[in-house]
Amino acid sequence: MSVIHPFRYEGVTRGLDGILRYDTRPGSLVHMLRAAVDRFPNREALVELGGERVTYQEFWDRSARIAGGLRAAGIQRGDRVGNRFGNGVNWCLAFFGIQMTGAIAVPVNTRFSETEVEYVVADSGCKYVFAPGLPVPDASPFVVDDLTEKEISAIFYTSGTTGFPKGAITTHENFFANAESSSRVAPAPLDSNYRTLVSVPLFHVTGCNSQFLVACSVGGTTVIMPQFEVQKFLTSISAEHINALTSVPAIYWLAINQRNFHDFDVSHVTKLSYGGAPIAPDLVIRIIEAFPNARIGNGFGLTETAAMSTFLPHEYSRLRPETVGFPTPVIDVKLAETDAGSDVAELLIRGENVVPGYWNKPEATAEAFVDGWLRTGDLARIDSEGFVQIVDRKKDMVNRGGENVYCVEVENGITGFPSVFEVAVMGVPDVVMGEKVGAVVVPKPGMTLDVNELLEYAGSVLADFKVPQFVVVRQEPLPRNPGGKVIKKLLRETVNWGKQIKRKKGE
């Protein structure tokens, strides 16, 4: 199938390998930060809510002293250094201190168990680990100033929805491609007026790559929530004059459903993006209405694409909310070969922000990165206008007696029912059909959910064979990884499906 890339952008060229790239860029993240320091030395770079406020000059000076401390501790160029700090100024200082040493940052998921943390540290071969409660290295300033864009900057470990996580090798080039794409698809002030509120973990590519590093690239301000709390989230938008928001759908839903939401001034917000999990079209409309001055967009990506790879622009948010839009400027997408009679296949991506592979995992790298293309594991449609629609994870698709049921489609259908807060759809083993469709449903706070009414509604919006035959209602939120994706492996291990629900129509 032909490569889909519906738009062309100024300042973008195609290399001999067919990959689009930007014409100009800094040499490394260190050069990028130095440029911001030279332009705005006294402007706020970092704000930790309830904590420090750090200017760009202070950011540079303190990071350089950390680099000097790492150097004194024996850390050399190319060594891996873990970062176990939670959200805050120290996380950012450690990240750039590692860059200035010429070492490779390994952000560690603060929600990992100790076993998982030990695995990440051992797998990456960390020679030093920043951790809460331990002194931060401090010595005479040190900065490696000859880093190049092809060198490895960080290793981001996947959130581990199945098995142990894999480390995505991320180069300076990958970071730059994502940062510039973020600015181009959703234009932001290219000066210190850019203020973004980080409500997701910095150890995840959304918080780091699409917020923190984007702000650094334009000399803006990163305002950081150490822990998410919805009233603090809303208060900070007003108090910190936030004009750029990026978060997961669940956080926006929680925010706009606060009884006092309209008491907060959100008029500063001119850029708002969401992603990380499927979103109900109704919620998209409510977000647009709740933030009337904002241009809304849906960003889709993976750890392996250094964050964003497609984006649904504001102009299409009401018209095509079921899609994730178009490829970003330096990305090409296409589908693997589809089965006869189907328009759904695995989504393939290539481009400058696609990482070169997995750390210490040659077999997994060979399987996922084929002939210059990343095999995403996501099943998708691409229509004649170039809109990309994610319909399921390849491993999550339900095969019901030979008919493919795409879980995301069923989930999107069910979330239209008034009392549904969130839902996870998956296969239930069956000796006759192979699998049948099951749904774990969480009702909205304070509401009850009638399963028979839910299934009647589902039958009105879904083909009969897609309507769940097993439904479990739970009051606890669905388990999610830091990127907002439901951990279905955990649900499968714990859910008790009970008896199949019989309906008047269908099986």
C-alpha cells in the first residue's frame, strides 16, 4: 500500500532513505538548552508547584554542577544513568545533568515494583542512579559540548502492559523531531510566553518529550505537578497563566466535571491536546466547549516514536473525533497488507522521531523495526483523505468465531451510554467460538448502571456480533499505565466473567 502523507510543510526535506527531516536543528539537547539560556537567562524555566521556581540561567548552572558531580563519580560519555526522581525540578536537573555529562538518561517509572526497577537498572547497565533521599552529585561545572544528533540521549522503558518492559533507544535527533513537530502541528508562542502544565509523569514520553522538552526548545516554562490533584490542576491553570495543556482524556473528564469548574479562569489556554487512550466523541465536544479559547488536538504516538506521530488538528476535532488525524511533518504512515475484504491492518510508521531500536534486545528490534518501518502493533484504518483511525491493539483483537472484533470500536460505542465512565473490552475464552466479547465497565461517580439497558444501547450502535456477551461492573477505576492505557493483562488475570448474558437478539 502506498505511503500516506497528505500534507507538505516548509522547511522539511526527504532524505535518500525516504525519511522526511527538518532542514535545521541544534546539535544536541545541550545546545538546545544553551540557546534558550542565551535568549532568556532570567526567565522561568521550571516551576514545581509548592516548590522551587528556577530561571534558565539557574537551570543551566545547576545542571552543569550535577554533570560535574557525575563526572567526579566516574561517569563517562555513553554510560547509562538512572533517574528515579518523581515529578519536580530535581527530575529535570538530573535529566540535563546527565546530558551535559554525555551520558544516557534512563528515566525509571516511579510506579514500578522494586523487581521491575531492578530489571530496568540491570538491563540498561546503569552505573549511577538518582533517587529520592540520596544526595545529588555536585562539583565544579562540566559540560560536553560536542554531542551530535545521532548519539543516544535516553532510554525510555515501555510501560510494560505485557511482560517486562523494553528500553526504547532515543537519540537527540528523535527528541528534536518530536519537539519541532509539536510546535508545527499545534502552533505555540515561540518565546517565553509558552507555559505548559505537566500533569502526567515526566518519566513518560508525553510529559518529557511533548511538554518539558518542547518548552525548553522555545524558551518557555514547564510548570510541574508533583502529584495530580484535580482542584490543584484547575487552580494552577489560572494562577500560573497556563496557555498549553497536554494530558490524558481521563484528566480532562475529571476536570470539567468538577462542580466548581466554571469558577476557574481557563481563558489563557490557547493550545490543548489529548492522547494516550481512546476518547469518546462526546468528551471531545465537551472539552471544546469547556476551553473556548483553545485550539484542540489529538496526538497519537508511542514510546518508540519519541511521543507524537499523528495529530488531529482543531479544524477536524468535531468532524472526525474517532480518528487520530494525519501524520506529523516528518512521519510517513502506511498499512501492512490487509486481509481480503478488510480495510484494517497493522499500522507502520517511519520518520525522524522513530527510535533506532530497543536496548539490549536484538530479536525484539528485528521484529519491530523492519526495512526502515516500525511495526506499531496497532491495528488501523487509513481512509482516502489520509485520516488514521486506531481500532485496536493487534494482540487485543477478539476473534469471535472467525469474525474480527476490534476492542476500541466496541469501547467507543459503549462509552456513549450515559452512565458509563470507562470501559475495557477483551476476549473471553469459549470452547465453541474460540472467543466471545467481554466488557469491564466502570459507572460514572454517583450513578448506577443497568446492564440490560447498556446492552440494548450497545445493540443500537454496534453490529450484533460486536455486542458484549459478558459484562462485569466494577466501582474501582480501570488499571492504567502512566501513558493512560488500560493494563488489560492485569484485568484478564483478575476478572471473573460469570455467566454469559442472554439477549433477545443475537447470541
